[in-house]
Amino acid sequence: MKLGLFTNGYMRFPLEYAFKDAALFGYDGIEIWGGRPHAYPPDLKADGVGEIKELAQRYAVPIIGFTPEPTRILST
């Protein structure tokens, strides 16, 4: 079994903190939360994905998933 850290719990901190902790505590990977301020797609700059990949390399923690935040509420 492998364990990954989900960055949603770090929503009040820079994304780098999640990578630091994942490396420190020996997680096998990290799942990026697609909400603000981490990786909300409409907010990502042209180099935003590259910056996230660089964090994964720097801390040697692979990105194992991306969970998007819903962008709108569907009515029934």
C-alpha cells in the first residue's frame, strides 16, 4: 500500500508547505487540490503547472493525483 498527502488540508498555506511535509513524513506521493489558492485551473498562470512540477522534483515527491474543485453548482 502507498500513502499520499492531499493538499486540501493546506488550503491556508503555500503549496510548498505540503510538499515539504510530504517529504519530511515519508509520503509516497501528493494529490494536488484543484482549489484556491493551490491549483484552481482558471487562476493558474502559464507557468503554474511548471512551478508545481518543480516542487515535486525539489522535494522528490511525485504527484499522484489532481482533484478538481467544482467551478459551478449544478441545479436540479
